[in-house]
Amino acid sequence: MIDLYYWTTPNGHKITLFLEEAGLPYKIHPVNIGRGDQFKPEFLAIAPNNRIPAIVDQAPADGGAPIPLFESGAILLYLAEKTGRFLPADVRGRAEVSQWLFWQMGGLGPMAGQNHHFSGYAQERIHYAIDRYVKETNRLYGVLNKRLADREFVAGDYSIADMAAYPWIVPHAKQGQDLNDFPHLKRWFEAIAARPATQRAYALASTINTAPSVSDEESRRILFGQTAHNVAR
């Protein structure tokens, strides 16, 4: 059994995509980031960076004590290795998937996240910041579109690299991007959206969170006013 500490963000969706694809039994523990659940001591004991997602594997492969894990990329790698799925066993295939997984972790996710913040959440409209991150998101869409020009998925077969990137493309309209400008990416996006596991994962999300995480000044303070104090208490 996998205990999944989750909220309905792109990084959270990465893990439900994998678990639904692999058919692993799991239990969701909602972590409402707009209410500050991510700062509860019991969550920080699993995820010291106070970010979702996190997991606890109650039945690790070595038969030992449960393994807690945070960081979505690390979780995807762990689950792929645990199941032997969505990560090639050969050195070259594994390298292909790994580099595109880390491309998402270090590029697409952080840049699109800043796009979301300055375009949608910041109370002060800083046009330089909006322009900067919308353009960088556009550049990254271009990188992905070019990569997909001659292959079905990011690293050949469907893999954790695709699961990592797809949820960050879902809010493309909010990011100021038109998928019609990226035909190869659009074809890939629609193929993943049509997968039954993807549909189950997103249907599940709609039952867990029915309201925006940023809904008032208190949720804004919780999400965007964090300092070291929040994790040191």
C-alpha cells in the first residue's frame, strides 16, 4: 500500500497518474495547501520541504520499515523502480527518460509555476515578470514540441518523463499558450488525455478539491508568505 499525501496541483497529479497506470494500491491523504496542512508536524516529518506530494511506501521491496519520500521526481523514479514499469532497464533508455524527467523538474515546472504566480496570483501586476515567464514557458513548449516531432512520447515509450510533463501542460491557457502553435505537443497532449488512467486520476482530483486553493487573504498568506519560521516551528 502506498500512502499518498496529495493536493490537486500539477505535481500532485504526476503521482496519481503513475499509480493509476501501474495499478498500485494507494490511499490518498489530502493536504489542503490553502489551509496550511503542509505545515503540520506529521506532514513535515515526511516532507521537510513542506510541499506536496509525498508518499510512504508501506511495503518496500527490501521488506523493511516503511519508506517515506518527498519530491515528485524522486517519487516517480522510486515507483518506477519498485514496479519495473515506465522506466527502461537498459542504460541508454534510462538516460533518455531521466534527462527529460529532470528537464521538467528543473525547467518546465518552475518556469510555468512562476508564470502561474505572476499572471494569476500576484496582487501587483508586474509586467516584466509576466512577460518573462510567459515567454520562457513558450520557449519550453517549443523544446518539447521539437522533441515530439519524430516520436510518440518524450523518450520513446510512455514513461515517467511524460507523466511529469503532462500535468504542467494541462493549464496551458492560463499560461498564455495556444497548443495549436505546437502541433506535435498537441498530438502528444491529446493522446495522454485520452488514456483511461489519466481520466481516472483527474476524475479523482475533482472529488478531493472543489474550491480554489487561493480563495482569500489567509490562503494567500499561507501560500505566498512563507519563511524559515514556517518549517522551524
